[in-house]
Amino acid sequence: MPTIITEKDLLEMQKKGESLDTLPAGALLTPSAKDLLSSLGKAPTGAPARPGSSAKPKNGDTYQVPPLPDFEYRWKKGGDPVGNKAIQAFFHSPEIVTLKNRMVDIGRRMWNRNFVDGNGGNITIRVGDNMVLCTPTLISKGYMTPDDICLVDLDGKQLAGTRPRTSEVNTHIAIMKATPEAKSCIHGHPPHSTAYAVASVTPPSCLCSEAEVFLGEIGMVPYETPGSSEVAERVAKIAPDHCSILLENHGVIVWGKDVEDAYWKIENTETACQTIWIASQLNGGQLHSIGGRKMQDIIAIRKQLGMSDKRDGLKECELCDNSEFRPGVTCEVRGPEEAATGDIPPDERDPEAEKVVQMVTDTIMQRLKNA
Ligand SMILES: [Zn+2]
């Protein structure tokens, strides 16, 4: 994750007498940090580094900032191989073998992390206008070899490979058709995320900053038979707005720009679900919300990273509405002090509520004194 600089960080730097002219290359500035720099007459220099851009250290040497690694597979539009011979040659070409190896590696990582059980889970990578690499059916994802990988077209018809393709490839293809940015999909049954899917509880938002930046809002679709056209239709409908989707009574499906990116998203999903579950056992079930104002910073960071967010433009009070989260957990904690000085601007506070809060606080303080 790139360094993210907030308004508070800049104020801290100022306090310590540090210059705001030399922010780390590649750092992302939150909107309030940018506003502060502008108000000080400084250009926001912490914009994302372009591959190969340079930063000059004080000694005058120039360090060439290395470009970010990019695993996205880019095919030539209209250039799919035609005819069995050409398709087989493509399927065994070095660039496709590299992707097959990556799928095997991801399968092993999923199995090691308990994201898949038995022969469950599947992985796909789009490699052409009408071609998708996919894992085979009835195989442990922890013990695949590159030769096990299959090739199908966007109707799910198998084009190459020595084993039959997964029956769930249609769901992956439906996502790819609905969301062209989805170049790779991963499906698994990670226990914590799947527990939310089994309980039909959408994980609440505004709690885990990492998940908020890289996943946005996690989606959920009602139960349909795995591999059926109904589940494919339901998932395709919400995929453009959700890169991570819980499948009721089944598991999780995620999409990314490449297979590594998709894998990170299933890890992010599982970690967020596990963390929220553990946190909901602490502090009497009271979870601290990031809050609408700070969530707007996160949505701005997502946009800077090239990820759209359907919540963009929502009001602060609408951003963290977790009223549907049901395991008896309150997602917003705001003590009287935070209410007085926290992120509710004075003109938006309810004077009657303030009075009640003050009365309760005074009573508690009096009782503590008398105790
Ligand atoms: Zn499954």
C-alpha cells in the first residue's frame, strides 16, 4: 500500500519543523491534506509516482523510481487465434504457461490459507476477446500443475486442456461480461466470509480501512444453486459495483485486474470478516466506525488508485449506515467528548441531544465522585 498522507500528518510535520516541500515520492494525499497544502500556497507534490519518474535527494544524485509491477494480461482486440491448431499453439505459448503457473501458485496459497476445501474453489484469467483460462473440476486447488489448467470461450465451451473445466466458470464469465475491467476471478469458501454468507449478514462497512480502500463495499447475492445460470445472473448484476461478493450459503467470489490482484481481494475479504467478527466480541460489541467524513477521504484514495466507488457522492451520514448488520453489534461509538470535539461540525449538532448527553455525563461524573 502506498504511503498515505493526511492533514494530521502534515500538521505533525509542521509541528516538528519538517519541510512540507519534500513529501515522499508516490505518496497519496487525502483531500483534506491537499486543501491544507493549497492553503499554504504549496503544490500537492505527493501525487502517485509515474513509472520511471525521478525524485531528487539532497545530495544531488538522481534516483530513478522503479515502475510498479504490472501482471495484467493485455491481449490484442480482435486477435484471438482461429482454428484448433492456432488455439493449441496459443494455449502452450510461453506467455500462457506463465499465467498457468501463476494460477497454480494462487491455488496453493488459497489451500494453505484454508480458503478452499475438498475440490472447492476456482480461478480464471481472461486471455482474449473470447478466451478464458480456468481451473478444472474435481481437483484440490492446493495440488494442481500447469497442465491441469483449461481454456474455454465466453460461452463456457472448452477449447483446450486435458481435464474438464470447472462447472462454476459460467459465474466468472458472467462477471467478465458485465465488468470488462474484471480480467481475473477467484471463488473460494474462506470460513469467516462464508460464515457471513451462511448467516446472510453483509459485513458492515466503515470499520476496516484496508478493506475499505481495496474492496469498497462487499456485496451479497441471494442463494442459487452453485454453477447455475441464476447465480451467474445475480452476481453479474452487482459485479460492476462490488469486486467482492458473498454468495449466500456458499462462499465468496472476487474479481481483479489480474490474478494476483483478485487473490489480494479474497484475502482482504476474509481478513475483514474475521476481524469484524473478533472485534464484535470485544468492548461489549461496540465497534468504532471510521465515520462518514473520513470515509470520504478513503473514497477519494480509491479514485486516485483508479477504483470507482458507488458510494462516491453520498452524504457523510449515508456512508456508514450499518443498520442491517445484525449480530447485535453497534457500529458507531461516540462518547460525549467526541461529540463535542469530534467530526460532527457544531452547526450540525442537535442541541436537544447535546443537552441529554451533557445531563447523562454530569450524572455519571457526580456518581463517580460520590462513590
Ligand atoms: Zn464453491
